[in-house]
Amino acid sequence: MDLTIRDATADDGAAIASLLGQLGYETEATAVAPRLERLVIVGDRVVVAVTEDEVVGLAHLHASPTIEHERPAAKIGALVVDESHRGEGIGRALVEAMEAEARARRCVLLFLTTAERREDAHAFYRRVGLEETGSRFTKTLD
């Protein structure tokens, strides 16, 4: 399999919307381009995994300073591989790309959050070297 990891562009909008839908975040393709623009402005990185000219995965990295550490922490904000391509090493390649980016930014920590119901994802995260360290509490704001 020929796999390329590259920066996401507005032209990837439909594929990104579809991938976000697989995570449970229904999104219109037209909403993707302005979101990508905002993320680039704040210094985030969004990449897509492409095989045979088809976008089959997505990862988003946000690095920010913390009060707890001298160096920034990096959060993988979204990570998804198309359901029809899971188990092919694409997710691992995306995590490795995000880890390389976090290291290049001199981050002290790489983390992500995940829903409790995503047990398959949890097993994957462990396989790629992430450690479960806590729980997340949220409140949806209007």
C-alpha cells in the first residue's frame, strides 16, 4: 500500500466531513475549509492520510503552553481512519506523524481524549504506545 501523509486542504472537505461523521461529529463539507483556516491561524496542524488518491484518514494536533511544564503539551484533537481501511497501519502512521510534529515543537507530552465507548480505539492507543492516565469530564456549552 502506498500511503502519503500530507497537510489537509480545503479540497479535502468532503472526505474530512465523512471521516468526522464516522467519529459521530456530523459536519457539512462546506464547514471544513473555514475550520482548517482557523486551525492554521492558531498554529495547529491537520493532516490527512492518502492512498491511491483517496483520503482515508485524518489527524489534528494542537500544541499549547502549560502551567505544569516548561515545554508545551500536544493534544491529538481528532484521529480517525475510514472504517473500510482500519487495520492497515494508517492509524499508526498518523499517530507517528503527530508524535514527530510534537517532538519537532519540543512538546513534553502527547495526549488525546476518547469516549469510554470506543474500546477498539483504546486498544489501538495502547498498541501505539499511549498510556491511559485518567478520565475526562465535559460540559456542553450553548
